[in-house]
Amino acid sequence: MAKIFRGQIVHTRALNEFEVFTNGFVAIDTNGKIISCGSDTEYESWNKTQNINDFEIIYLTPDQFLMPGFVDCHIHAPQCAQIGLGLDMPLLEWLNTYTFPLEAKFADQEFARKVYNQVVKTTLRCGTTLASYFGTNHKDSTLILAKEALQLGQRALIGKVCSDCNIPDFYRETCEESIKATEAYISDFKSLKTKLVQPIITPRFAVSCDKDLLSGLGNIANKHDLHIQTHISESIAEIEFVHEIFSKSYAQVYDDAKLLTKKTVLAHAVHLEDDEIKLISSRGSSVAHCPASNTMLSSGLCDIFRLLNQGIKVGLGTDVSGGNSMSIQDAILRAMDVSHHLEFVKKQHIKGCENTKPSSSVEYKPLDYKQAIYLATLGGAQALALDHVTGNFVTGKEFDALLIDTSKYPLHNFDSYKTWNQDKSEEIKLLELVQKFIYVGDERNIVKVFVAGVQVKV
Ligand code: GUN
Ligand code: FE
């Protein structure tokens, strides 16, 4: 049945356009598409044009609000099996010690099924309605991930990872094997007959893919108009390795292989040079900002405003298990932390230390919670080139949404907050509920998760 949600609603229309409806509505049709959304007054005129008996009306409580589902632009599904391990190592050591041996185990499809079922359930529980997943080098196990996402109702891009060099023998494919398996993967994917999950071309990174593999994958992506994901400029040691191999900039390596398209999402982008930013922007490619992982693996502080100001689309990624949390709500907090730390680095003057003299010309405003919510929802959908489908509550998009209940544990002292907030305007009260959820809440406050209008919370 078609549905109307009535109550408090928030979503974003741009980085600096956060829209709230204190007594709003979202109407969705039987296919889960949004047919209208707006304020109380807009509801009064809209419902005159409708036969209201055709709709189930769901009233939110004063402690609840609806927001768009979270978008995780970068997560390694197999690595969820090792989350929290080896995070005292830098990237390349962590890959060799933990990650490659674990990923090699996904040759076992039964193991893959068990892990992937848990991964999709957990990310859904954390409110991720759209994820861009890396699988492993194994085509059939990665298809199992696609089937799990489809069965559990999560929107996803899912990539068979490709790596043919600078990776241990037990996990290496040849260039021919990798290309052949990718082509077969795309063809097998068609039998799923769905738009909810789609394949994404996934060269692991320039270190582990030779020139022929990169350009072979670029050709496949362009031939089938597919999404593309990879890593870029994450750690200094990795970047030096890429320069040694290719003798050109990291972004140029990908561009030469036709891997920078409007449907490309590049994870990390911590240390990009100005001309790389210009190149990525000119190609319309995007960045997945992974603040948890950039900190855990000591990769660096990514200045996302430097990217956004050059017109690059930016979303958030958990980058599990370089990142230690499956939750995009956590990524919101970590992105704000990193942004504040960057402000300190740019402005803080340590007494007696000449090197830290702040430049009076530094104009830097850290990311605020409304902008961070944009990155976690619409920004992510734009970064994955799926903003025509999801990311906010604009008419014609699919209803991918979270019902947040701020009265639920663990929003400590929520009852006492309500005893002194009564004089505030309805709009301020709603913005404070949003802050309570973002800053103090967790997945237990996400009481319902919808993808394409279907309640999927598990
Ligand atoms: N670069 C290449 N592979 C990986 C990976 O699995 N995780 C992270 N964070 N960076 C990578
Ligand atoms: Fe990654």
C-alpha cells in the first residue's frame, strides 16, 4: 500500500542547504518512490489532490524524525571479519600482515556466505541503505555478497577486486585471469535481474594493478558504462611506490587507463597535489572520505574543503577494516573531528615554537553537523553517481530512509533534556533532536530502515 509519513523530517539539498519540516510529510507510492514531501501547509494542498484512503498514514512521535539513509561510499566487506585488528600498523604493512591473508580465505564460498550475511545485516542495522563494497579477487564469492545484499534489501555497488602484482602469490591473479573474471562477473550479475545491486569495476589500487590490467578494466567500464572504484593517495609510502612504478602522478595513472569518469569514486585522496585535484574535478570523478581509516592507519588528515572547493563530489566511507567502525554515523563524527584537527593545525600556535606561527590569512571553518549529514546522505549518493535515485526526499527518488527515535537508550538524560527545552521553537527543538542523535546516539536509535520503501531493518 502507498504510505504517508507525518511528523518531523530532515534532509539536505546541498552542502549548505539543510531542510527541516517540523510537521511535515513524505508520501510514497506502492513502488517505494517518493511522490511528495514538504511542510504542513504543503500537505494540506497536496492531500486535496489525492484519495487519502489509498494511503496508510504513519504518525511519528514527537521524539522521532525521518532522515535519508546513510551512504557508505567505501567499505571492504571481507575485512569485516578482522575489524579492529592490526590498526597499530601503517597501510602497506597492515595489508601484508592481515588483509591479504584474510581476503585469500574468501576462495571458500561457505566462509564468504557467513561473513557477507553478517556484514549486510550489520551495515543495515547501522542505517546504511546504500554501500559501495569491495569484495575480494574471487568472482563467485563476490557474487555471493551481491546476492546477500539483494536478499536483505540493501542498495549496493559491489566490486570483484582486481590485483595482478605487488601482492603475495597466494592472492595474485594474472592480468588475463583478472580481466576474464571481471567480464564473467558482469555477465553473471545480469542474471540477478535487479537495479538494487549493481557491479562496480574495482582495480584495488595502482600498486597492485599493472598498466595492462588498469587499461583493460578502464575499457570494460567504458564499454558497459559501469561504476568504478579504487584507492588513491592514501599514504605517503604508497604514493612513492606508485611514482616509482609509473613515473607519473597517481591521478594521471588512472586517467591514462580511462578510469577517471563521472562514475568513479576514489577512496582517501589524502595527499593529492593541486594538478591531480584539477584533473579529477575535470573528469567529474568523486572522493570517498574515510576519516576513521586515515587516522587508524596513520595515513593523514584529508582536507575535504580543498576538494569540494574545486568541484569534486565527496561522500563518506567507513573503509572497514582500515576503519574500525561499520557505522556512517560514526564516520560523521570522525569527519568532524578530522576537520577540527585540521583547523588546529592550520591555526594553532604552540607558545615558543616558531614553526607553529599561524598565518593570519588562514580562513578555515571546520565541517559542521549539517554539512556532515549532507556528506553522509546526498553527498554520498552524488559521489556514487546515484543521486538521481537516492540521497534525499526529493519527488521521484526512492524512499531510502531512517526512522530515528531519540527517546531510546543510549541518549543519556533525554528525559531531563525534555524538561527544559519546552520554550524553544519547534525548528530549534528538531535541530536539537538531530544533534542528540548525531553526537550522542548510535544504531539503537535507528528503529526502522527503509530501502526503496521497504522496511529492511534486521
Ligand atoms: N589500499 C589497497 N588496498 C586497501 C585496503 O584494503 N584498505 C585500505 N584502507 N587501503 C587499501
Ligand atoms: Fe579501502
